Amino acid sequence: MIDLYQFPPGLGVPNPSPFCLKLETFLKLAELDYRNHYGADLRNAPKGKMPYVSINKQVMGDSELIIETLLVSEAESLDSWLSGEEKAMAKAWCRLCNEHLYWALVYSRWYYPKGWQHIKQVFFKPLPPIIRPIVASLLRRKVKRDLWGQGLARHTQEEVWEIADKDLKAISDFLGNKPFMMGEKPSSADASVFGVLANICFAKPETPLTVKSHQYPNLARYCHNIMQTYYDQ
Ligand SMILES: N[C@@H](CCC(=O)N[C@@H](CS)C(=O)NCC(=O)O)C(=O)O
């Protein structure tokens, strides 16, 4: 049994954190037994971030390291049908989603004013009202610094949406009419792609990034399919 520690559901999606949604989706796709533990306390997280897991009392952080460990043990069959070339391609899609498109989503929530107005009401609600605005503004400052370091925040808003649009179009063109990224069957790449895409296509509030995603109906169709099959939603 795997104990999964992650942020709670929110914003109208099973998890507003693309990395938490990625790992839970992976566990579902691989049909592994797991128990959910929702919370926001990062003190026990080995990498100081969510999600993390405990497997046979061994605590492990980072969705990618966890997935790689499971892919050479209990979850081996999820990707074993892919050729070496397909695995290489799948890895590139994961990188695009986790290391690039993810940041556009972060920008749309923490930097873009309409996104921030919404998430600050939702994400910090559990905190006592007296400290809520202080914690919110300190965290926003940190995320804005991260976005500046990553580079996206150095662009104009319009440029950010255009940059993200290229990623969305690439995924849409590659996905075509297939039910899953790599073909008829799910693979671990779908965990990363769905984790970010479901947050862009379905999570509140609607931002220019959401609107961009609506230009590619197969992205919402893909997310709906995974949501229905694996989350019963
Ligand atoms: N490389 C990590 C990234 C995880 C990550 O960035 N998690 C975010 C939520 S989406 C987080 O916990 N942020 C808290 C923080 O940075 O303080 C993974 O794949 O698990």
C-alpha cells in the first residue's frame, strides 16, 4: 500500500497542483493501491514540495523520482509496451509539460491579476483571517521571484500566452484523435500531460491560458476521458 501525501482538491479539479494530479493519475493508470492524505504541511516532505509518498515506511519526494522507482517495480507494465523511441518521445512530452507549460499555468494563477484574485481567496482560506493576507503576499512574492528566475515573467502577458499556446498546439497536434498520448493505451506520459492540461482546461478561474486551450477541442476531450475513466467525474 502506498501512502500519498498531497494538497487537497480544489478549483474544480481533483488536484489544483499539476504535480499532485500527475502522481495520483499515475497510481490510477498503473492500478496501484494507495491511500490519500490531504494537507498543506510541507515540513515532512523530503524535497520541501508536494507530492510525496511513503512506501513500506520509506518516504520519498518528487513525482518523477517516485514514478521512475515504481516503473521498475510494481508499475512496470504501464510503459513496457513502448519502444525505446516511443519512451524517448514520451519523456520529451513530460518535460514540456512539467518544466515549461507548468510555468505558464503558475503565471496565470500567481502573476496574472485575475488569476491571483481568485486563487488568493481559495488557497489561503484555511488560514486564520489575521495572517491570511500576509502569508498570501509573501508566497506570491516568492512565486513571482521563481517566475522571474525561470524567465517567463520577463515577457509581456501577450507573449506568455503565445509561448504557452505553442505548447498546447504541439500537444494537440501530436495527440490527434488518439485516446492517450502514446496511442490506444495509457502510459506514464499521460500522468504528466493530464496533470497540467486538466488544470489549464478545467480549473477555475478562466484565464487567457484557458481560452487558448479551447482552440484545441481534442485537449478537453482527452482530459474528460481520463477524468471520467479514472476519477469518475
Ligand atoms: N519536481 C517536483 C515539483 C513539485 C512541485 O513543484 N510542487 C509544488 C506544487 S505544484 C509545491 O509543492 N510547491 C510548494 C513550494 O514550492 O513551496 C515534483 O515533480 O514533485
